[in-house]
Amino acid sequence: MEKLNILVVEDGKSQREMLRDFLKDEGYPVTVAENGKDALLKLQEDCFDLVLTDYKMPGMDGMALLRAGKELNPEVDVVVMTAFGTVETAVNAMKAGASDYISKPIDLDELQLLIERIAGRRTIVRENKLLKKELRGKEVTPDRIIFKSAPMAEVVNLAGRVAKSRATVLIQGESGTGKELIARLIHDLSPRSHNPMTIVNCAALSEHLLESELFGHEKGAFTGASGLRRGRFEEADGGTLFLDEIGELDNSVQVKLLRFLQEKEYQRVGGNRTFHSDVRVISATNRDLEKEIKKGRFREDLFYRLNVVSINIPPLRDRREDLPPLMTYFLQQFSSENGRNIKGFSSKARDLLMKYDYPGNVRELENILERAVVIARGDHVETSDLPFSERAADETEKRLWKRGTLKESMALLEREMVQQAMMETENHQTRAARILGISERMLRYKLKKYRLK
């Protein structure tokens, strides 16, 4: 992980020197400033990755320095140190663009973890920018994967890192989360991108048809096999084969697929001749394959062959930060396709879209917005244009309160509050605990209790 160039701004000499010495001992390049004015001069003269600034200082305080520093370099990360660790202070700092805040007296272990987290995030952002440039160089549009959340940034980043290898990849996630898009991203960034990516939906074909589809068949292999047929493994030689819904494979097909992954060879249905093919396999499933293994429905040895690298795509309800850019993208797309001039959403429609849980994930959101654009009477999408507006003014409240006992309702409300706090803080447990007014230990208990990741 890269060592950030850090500027420490602290008017207290002992605190300033303590932070400087600690960070230098940890290997970070460190510059110090004793006030906001001095810090601003240093920001103009040098390029810093992180500014660690006191909140309350004479003259230019931490908030003023934060705003001025962001004007000079919008990409600099700023962490505000404050002895006044109130929620209001934190909210004001975050609204002004702070990456985080930390309360005095400073816990050095917490500071180290915070800096490592910022460094990790900066690495992911930088690598994702490089991925986009590389995709544009290949005349591929990367903007089809729309996201803002940290979990999806990590998914895209992992896809980019694994792309140039030969490793098999297993993409897991609920239906509609965009598994095929991630598979295509891996292919487009791979050395195989000059060859097509072949897609097979394993759930759409019966056992015998799927075996023939994948491996081909000889003439007379079965009733109706009037001629020789080349399979997808043969056609995809040199390219990528994407096996969607891999959890639907019957045992006999699993055996043949395992042999191919081990030996890179196969036989056509009804034939004895052995063929070799250079195919990279990417698979996807919405099932929990480890549970399927325990039930005897999926081979454990095949699972490990497919799961050299695992990419898990979170459901849309767990990454609501992605909703605004997705909503804007689909609104513009369907407005253009249907010759409409839809400018945006009414405040009530936007609120309803932000609160809905989307059991069908991005695919459901896409369908909802296409319908809304087509039937909208004015130049804004209204609640009446949404398919669920009549049955629920607020899906969240309906889910919370449509239960029998007070205990059940309170538990659901508590779960919702914990989930919201984690979402707002990008899974930062310290900040989430502060917002909720509970200890980190209690927060970890709640996360485990409600099975929140």
C-alpha cells in the first residue's frame, strides 16, 4: 500500500510533534504547520495526499482550511481532529468535504487504521481511473457500469486486477445485480478481448441440450442429431466463455466441465475423439454454492476449480449511494430512446425511488424507469408514474410496521437504523457507532445479530 504524503496542522506544539514523530516512525513523509495560514502556503507549494488538521485553531480554523485546501486540490483527503467530537461537528466537516474525522485525545492505533483505509480507497480510485482509460483505448464503453459506492468500486477494481490473468472467476450475486456486465468488463480488459465472449445460460437448457451446447455432438449421437455440431468450447477457442447460472448444472455436465477445467480437453456427445481448447471460463450464480455442496447438488471439486477468484456483487438495497447516478443514467437513456424530454424527478418520486428495496436489483430499477419515462405526462417523473406508488407511499415504513408485535417492529426499526448508519459512513464502524450513540462493541453485536455485512 502506498505511503501517503501527509501534512499535519496543529497549533499545539506537543501534539504536533507527537503526531509528526509517530507518522515518521510508521514510514510516512510528514510536513507540519502550526496554523491554517501556514498550512495553506504549504499546500500551494507542495502536493499532499492527506491533510490532518485540528478543528479549532486561532485565525483560519480547520473548516476554513478544509474548504481552501479542497479548492486548491479537490482530490486531497482531509481528516479533521477535534476535541469537540459532536455529531454536529462531524456532519459539518463531512458536508464540507472531509474524508473523516477523529476525536482528541487521539488514539494512535485508530489513526493508523484510518490512514490505511484512506490509502486503500485512494488506490482503488486511481486504479479504476486507469481501468476506464484502458477501456476507452479498446473502444469499449466503461460507463455502462454505473456506480458511486465503495463496495461497487471494489468490485470493479477486483475485476480489473484479475482480468489479465488466466484464472477462472466466479461472480456471485442476486439476479439483476449486473453479473454479466462484470464478466464482460473482465473479458474486455483481458488479452483475449480481440476474440468474442461467448455466453451460455445454463438455466435455459435441459441437461442433454446443455451438454450438446457446451461440448458439441457427433452425427447420430441422439434422436434428432442429423449432423455434426461444434460446441461452445470449440467455438470460444482463444476467447472467454461466460457460464451464467452455473448452479443449475446437472451432475453429468458438472463432471465433463470439471474434466475440461483440469485438462483443457473434452469430447463431443456421442464421440470418442478428444479435443483441446484454450478457453477462459467465467461463471456466475445467484445461488449459495457452498450450501448446494452440502445438499449434494453441486460438486465440491468443481466449485474450487471455478472459484479461483470470487467476486461478490452486493444487492442494490445495500448500496443505495448508487441509486442517484443509476436513476440519472436510465432517465437520460430512455428519454433519448423514446423521444421524450424528461428533465428529472419530482421530490416525492425521488424519495420513493430512494426508499424502495428493489428485490429485482438494477434490472428492476431499469424496468421501472423505462415505464415511467414512457407514461409520464409532464417533463418530470411523478409518483403516479411509478408502479408501486399506489400500493405503498413508503416501502420502508410498510416493511417496518406491517408486523404483529411491538418487539418485532422495534427490532426492524433498529436494523434499519444500523444499516442506514453503515451506509452513510461507507461501512466505517467507528463513525457509525458515533452517529447511533452506541459503542463499537455494541455495533458489532448488532451487525452480527441482524446479519448485516
